[in-house]
Amino acid sequence: MGVIVLMLTACSNLTAPSMVNNPPANLMQPCPDLPVLTASTGSDVLLWSVQTVYLYRDCAARHQGLIDAIEQPE
């Protein structure tokens, strides 16, 4: 009976990757709110779209970094 208990406890040891428990702090930052377009001139739309694309790409890169950190093999 003792052998069975030892065999069962050996099967129950699951180790989680260390990155899942402690991801890098820079990857855990929330995404900023995207700016709201308040004017309708071409210049305002252009500036708004450039700023929005920059913020979106920065946030997407951090999220991809978090995914990569979690899926990283040990």
C-alpha cells in the first residue's frame, strides 16, 4: 500500500513555469485609454490616427511579450 501512495504522489507533482507566477513587470502594465477624436479637420484626424496607432502597437507588443514569456519553454 505504501508503494501505491508513493506512486500516486509522484504523479501529482505538477510544476508551473516560473514566468507564469512572476512575469516581467513591464509586461503587466495596463493599456492606456485611446484618445477620442474631438475635431474633424484633416490635420486633427491625422494626428489622432498616428497617436492611436502608436498606442495600440505599444500595447499589442506588450501583450505579445507576455504571451511569449508564458509560453517560453524552461
